[in-house]
Amino acid sequence: MTGAEKRKVGEHGQVTLPKRFRDEFDIRGGDEVTIRAEGNKIVIEKPISREDLAEGYRRRAEQHQDLADELDAVSQEADDHLGDIPDWEA
């Protein structure tokens, strides 16, 4: 476990997240985190915001559009070089 730090659990079950983790994951006082068990570990995650999720979908759509544009260009190049595909009859 690289970068692990030990912390004491307070009387009410509270644990302070180290500043370097708060900074790295942009967690501030008042933010919500998700806590879950994963095997014999406790995992603390910062939930994905609606804005981050929307941005991820936008980037994914752009990637798909770029791929579609590239495939169209390759298909057009093949048509220009090979001509139209003949009609095949069964």
C-alpha cells in the first residue's frame, strides 16, 4: 500500500482525511463522500458530480464522432480507389 497513512479513530468513529488526500481528490469540509466495504477494506470515494459525469459523456461522444468521421473518410478513400462495390446476387 504505497502512500498509506495511519490515523486514529475518534470516540465517535470519526477519522480525519490527510490533507494531501483532500488536496489530491479536491475534498473540502462539507463535501459528501461515499463509504463502502470492499472485501476486508473500507473504501472512501468522492462521488462523481453531475458536471463531471456530463463532461465524461461529452468527451465520449466526441471520440465516437471522431471515429465515425475517420471511418467515413477511409470508406470514401476506398470507394475512390476501388470504385463502387458491385451488386452481388445470391
